[in-house]
Amino acid sequence: MPTLSICIPTYNRAPLLAELLRGLQGFEDFDFETEVIVFDNASSDETPDVVAAASKGLANLRYYRQERNTGAIGNSVAAFAEAQGTYALYLADDDRLNLGNLQRLVHFLQDQPETVACFVSWLLTCEQTGNQIPFFPLDEVHFFNRFSALDCFNFVIQNGVFPDIGIYRTDVLHKTLFYPHHTYVGFDFLFKFLRHGNVCFHPDSYYVSVVRPDGGLNAGDQGQIGHHQAVYEMDKHRGGLETALMIALEQMASLPMDESSRMSALNAISEFMRQRLDTAARLCRNHRDFIGCHELRIRSALWQRDLLPGLFVEQCQQDLASVALQAIVERFHHNTLFQTLVLCGFKNADQLKMFVEMCPEKTPCEIRSLEALLDTDNREGWLVVVNTAVEHAQAVNSGMRPGHVICIQDVMQHYRISPFNGESVIQRAS
């Protein structure tokens, strides 16, 4: 029986998988037996050929292929279920391992038989520069057991810990390998592992998460799943914390909590989630989703105790034009009768046109003066964007349908939120 199982679920990432498997050949120098399990989620690319080539250099490589795509979660469960080692770990097909740290951590667990899971931060590594930073830095090893589950909960909250990456004792993993539907799996697994033994958080990470400027899209159609989860699955994070607290209270107290404890827990969870909102906002901005970034910033501002109103208003004001343009482009693509987006009457029309052309969906865009617009008879298929209410009225009075003319100031006002001192940004501007 191997000591360690490295479980790699994969789907349509043949080039990245090939690079990963080449890097794993160094584990054969370990002083314990290691197996590599690749679980292919019915890929349509060269994944089988990549694994066949890699098997010549990896003696303990096992390959399984799903008959149909069962989704990322289903494929991960299937990969873990095949693990035969004493310990098992997950490895994404676009990430890497620090083999030296991994070997030391396995020895560490062998010396701690009562510990059923060892969690680590992952090292965010820029593909272009090689710079590394831990997602949540730790200075020392932290141990918890079922009777200190509440301390574990506070540790997670206070340190911004996400227990995504760990080495698990396989017999316990197979007992807990049931994914939740509406809560974040990392919190769920962590606190349910506590029912079976000790867990620890170790400062020496073995996991290298490669951050790619394109999100990995050039080598597969999934992108980096962690980015998607950070933006779109935040309610699962909150649900995971709430469930984790319930599990932690099993050995500590009965429900209902007293009012002081309840408010303390609520404030702690809300602050944790506020930090997640800020992270999600940055990710949205990096991916040019200005509407998503704007919405998340507003939600975060509501819960900030040290909010600087002037700075918040300034940041929102800077992004409003981008938010409005993104919304207008989306409106354009909602109606297949539109053929051209026309920017009319803007001094900075070239900059606006450049923004439109950088949007993910191809959007034919033209620049026209207001006079040229009013003198044109055939305007079918146009969605016209003007700068002022007066120009909007002139376009409509010239015979254009009201739904085919948009005043960008109206769109900016739609998204503008500034609840400070009872005074809005638009009032200040006027």
C-alpha cells in the first residue's frame, strides 16, 4: 500500500497536465511509496495521450476516464475514492507541488498519528514573474481537536483561513467524502474531520497555485475555478461558516446562543465576508467586469467600520463610466436586431470606442456627430448612445425609437449610490 496518493482530476487541460506530470517525476526520490491518480472527466483533447506518455516516467501512475462529464465536484470525488495511500491530497491540473515540503509534511503526519488532516496555505505564484505569496501566512503550527473546535472557528475567522488545501488521512477522507450543496466544502470538511481526530495548520506549504493572466483559459475551457468561486459562491462561504459554528458548538453549548454570543458570532462572520467582498471586487475588476466590481464594493461599504466616505465616493465615481458602458454593451447584445452601437456627441469618443471594442463580445461601434445622426434617414439596427438628456430628446424627436437611444448620464445615475451626509454625488457635481 502506498503512503501517499496524489489525486488529480482533469478536464481538457492536456498541455497543463503534461507540464504538471513532468514535474511530478521527482517524487520517485521520496523514501516512501507514492501513487498518482489522474481522473479524466471525459476530455475531448489529447489528455489520454499525455497520460500515456507520462506513465513511462511515473511508475505508479493510474489513469481513469469517465464515460461522461460528471462536473468538477463529481470528478474530484471520484479521484479521491480511488486513493489507496495512507494519506491523500488534491492537486489541480494547472497547479504545482513543492516536493521537498510535501515529503517533510508527510513525515510530520507520520509522527502525529492522532492528526487526521494537515492544512496549509497555498502559494500564489505569478506565472510571468515567479513571485510567490501565501494566501494566508502562518508563523507556527496550530493544532485543534473536537473539544477546541470553537477555538478553531475563531482561528479561521481571525486569520482569513480557507482550508482548501491539505493532506488527509485517507480512511477518514473516505468517511467524509460527501460534498455539501449550499455551503463551502472547505469549512464543511475541516469541522467534520475534527470529529475523527486532530487537525492542524502548518506554515510550510507544499502547494503552488499558479496565477495566470488569462485565468488558464488558453489551455482549457474551465478557467481557474477558484476565481469563479470567489466571485459567485460567497453565500456558500457564509453558509460554511454558519454550519462550522454549529458543529463547533456540539461540544460547547446548546442552542439558542445567548444574545451576546450570537451578536459576537454575527459580527465576526460579517467581517470575514466583508473581506471576501473586497477580494471578489478586485477579481471582477481584473476581469473587466466593472458592474460586478461596483456592486461588490457597495455591499462591502455597508459593513466597513473605518470607511472613508470621500475615498469611496471618488472610487465609485471613477468607475461609473466603465460601469455604464458595460451595461450599454449588454443591452446591445440583448437585442439581435441591433447591428451597430453608435457613440454620438462625446468629446472622448475614441476612448469610449476603445472600451467597447475591448469587451468580450464583439460589438460593432461607430462614432458620429449629433448633426450627422439627425441628418441620417436610415438608422435601423442602431443603438445610439448620447451624453445628455437634451441630445436624447433631439434623437427621439427626430424619429428614433425611445428604446433605441440611451443617455449615458441616465445609466450612470442608475448605478450611482452615495449615502453619505444625505448628499449624493450628482448634487455635489451640480
